[in-house]
Amino acid sequence: MTGSTEHLGFDRIDDMGRFRTPPPTASKYITPEGERRLREELEQLWRRERPRVTQAVSEAAAQGDRSENAEYTYGKRRLREIDRRVRFLRKRLDGMVVVGQPPADRNRVYFGAWVTVEADDGTQSRYRVVGPDEFDREPGFISMDSPLGRALLRRSLDDEVNVQLPSGSCTIVIVDIDYGGAPTKLRERS
């Protein structure tokens, strides 16, 4: 069995390399508020924090032995973190589609919608469908790439939606869709 990798579960020798297929890319949609927040973070990192850390690293390097200089080591590590985040933000912002206008059909759930749903037990929850870069900004924001976000997209008022969650399956009903203007209310449910 010289050179054979079939006994290891690999079909080809190439499968053993370090290359990994990249993860699926997240959706490229973002609200104007989300874009502003990411641009402010980029500006703060690049114009304020990075120069401050660079200065601190220079001062620490001037003190001599760098191998035992914790300020120098920490500063260099922090610079790498800042640079990594700056690269990510620049790349991410370049491909973004800013969605600032509500859709023509306001009776369906699309990106940016506030959606009120009712569970089987009668409890209501309100969510806003946003991009993957802004779902953690406020309570009630859900990513359009999440299981609930995907299940709600393109649904209408009074639609029953079956959602597969980590805790199991649940059925919810859409009782309101709002795009920041006048909500589209459903009749009172009994």
C-alpha cells in the first residue's frame, strides 16, 4: 500500500493538504445604520486606535530588550488584531449592498422588516430582519442568514411558519409586518 491513502478515508492525496474550502460567505445586505456603524468602527480603529498603539509600541521598543518587554509584546499583538479587523472591515464594506428603501410589496417579509410573530401559546415576539454584520446591535435583531430569518423571508401576513431551531421545531404565525412606516396589521387573532 505504498502511496495509497484510501485506508485513511481520503480519495486523493490532495485531500490531505492544508487547503480548506472557505466557509460560505454571509449575505451582503446591510441597513444604512449598520453600514454607518461599521464605517465608524473602521475610522476609529484606523485613525485613532492604531496610531495610539503604534506610538506605545515604539516607546516600548526604545526601552531595550524586547523579548522580556510585556508592553512591546502586547502592543504588537494588539496591532495585529487591529490590522486583521481593518482588513476584514474594508473587504466587507467593499462588497456591501446598502438597503435603505422598503420594498414595493410591504405585505411580505424582506430585508429590513420588523416582523411580529405569535407562537402556539399566544406569546408574541418582534424581530427585525437585518444582515449578518448587525444582528447583535440591538435586542430583537435577527440575521437574515439565521434559521428564523431564512424561514421568515418572503412570507406574508397570517402565514404559518415552521422553524427548525436547535431546541426543536416550532410553528409561528406572522401577525404584523412593518418597514418603519405604517404597520400592516392583521386582524385580531382569537
